Amino acid sequence: MPPMAYQSEETDWGATVAGLGARRPVAVITGATSGIGAAFADQLAARGCDLLITGRRSGPLEERRRSFAELHGVEVKAVPCELSNRSGREPLLRAIGSLGRVDWLINNAGHGRGVAFSEDECSGQLGLVGVHVEAVLELTHCALTKMPAGGRIITVSSLAGFGVSPRSGVYCAAKAFATSFSESLALELKPRGIRAVALLPGFTHTDFHRYEATAKRNRGLVRWMQPDHVARSGLRAADRGQVVCIPGLANLMLYALVKLLPRRAVYRIMAGGTSSVLQATERGSADRSAH
């Protein structure tokens, strides 16, 4: 079966993305307005890539577009869009379909709800699936029709994909999908010379945690990371051919802890959500110090 065509007859997307890839590799980055996505855009532009960036907020996105272009001297195009539904994703899919090549795809866009599944509107939970699952699937499929050997796909997953949470059930499940999908994709694409990476950060200083009442400070095994560190780790993993990247020693220890503990113990720790994790790791750190 031939690959799906993503070009549009209604809009001249070729004109919209004109100039991208004429002299440099092209990187497509979702959620590039702030946080990890903005860090990826900055670092890939510094490597000499043209950028196609997207985000929900057109004003801040345009500011980012101008700053990346001026700072790094590359071509940068911005496509504001809403990734939680198919019609909202359409502009970005059409723009990618009109590119001559895609050398990097960074599936970074994401958000949380901070509301228990049973207390939230179902549409809000479906929106999480749209951003974290459907958009990743569609954008990756679209980009692969334009990706040459040597291409790289980084999907920002999360350590939450290995855990559970009473207020983030759909988010945790979606991140489990992102990790498993990336691992399978890495095997599938290896003969084509394309690498896929699942990037699993822990607590990071981004807008994602703005709804949390928890103070953003290091406690026990919890070490808050800066977005540029997380992005740099992801790019380094792609360069090395690493399939799953967990940045930071503390995050590796948290991962090992979750994998080694009996699930019943994990349920007890996670019963109170993020706050209980912070408290448990802080207690564990204090106990070790006392001995």
C-alpha cells in the first residue's frame, strides 16, 4: 500500500514552508513555544537545522520563530495548531506533507489535566489521547514519508509511563504507549537508517506542572531538571543510537525503584498522586541520612 498523501489542494502549503530544507536539514518540533520543545528548537537550530515549529499560542510561537531565526541564521516557519483533534492537526500535517524532507521529528507537545478521570469531562480526557497518542502516531507517519536515511525521531514520553496515578490515569497510559511505540519503531526503521528515541524525563521546570500545588524543589530522589538539559540528553541519545533515554541519575534510580518494587507498594506510594511521591522519596532520603 502506498504511503498516505498529506498535501492539500485548498492551501498552498508549499509557499508556507518555502525555503525550509533548501540548504540545511529540517527539524519539525511540536510544543516549541516553551519548555523542552523550545530547548530542542534552540539546540537543533544551533546545529544548523531549519525549523518547522508548532504550538497552541500564536503570539508566543511567532516570538520564538523570530528569535530562533535571528539568533541562529536559519529558516524558521511557525504553524499554530491544536493537536488534540484531527481537524486541529490538519494544518501541521499539510505543512509537513509539503516539505521536501524531514530530518528530525520531535514529538514534544503535551499537557496534563490535573483532574481525576471520573470527575473530568470525557472530552478533556479524549483531548489527552489526541495530543499524546493520536498526534504522535499521525505526525510520525506523515514525517516518515519525507524522512531520508539518517533521520531521527524523538518522542518525549515520561517516567509516568511506568507508574500509575489516581489523577493522571490517561496521561500515564498515553506515556506508556509513547515509550512502547518508540521502541517498536526503532526496530522497524533500523533497516532504513532512521533512529527512534523515547525520551523519559522526570520532574522538569516547564509549564506542565503549573497546576500542581507542589513546590518545585529537590527532595530525596526527586531532582528537578532544566529543559535544556533534557533536550541535550535526547539529542545525544539519538546521536548514539540509544532507544530509551532517561536523563539524570536520580531519574534512573526512580525508574529502577518503580520496576523493583511490588506493584502493591507502588499503589500505596502513588495513592496521593505527585505529592505522595515527593513525600515518599524525601522520607527515604532522610532515613538513609540517619543511618
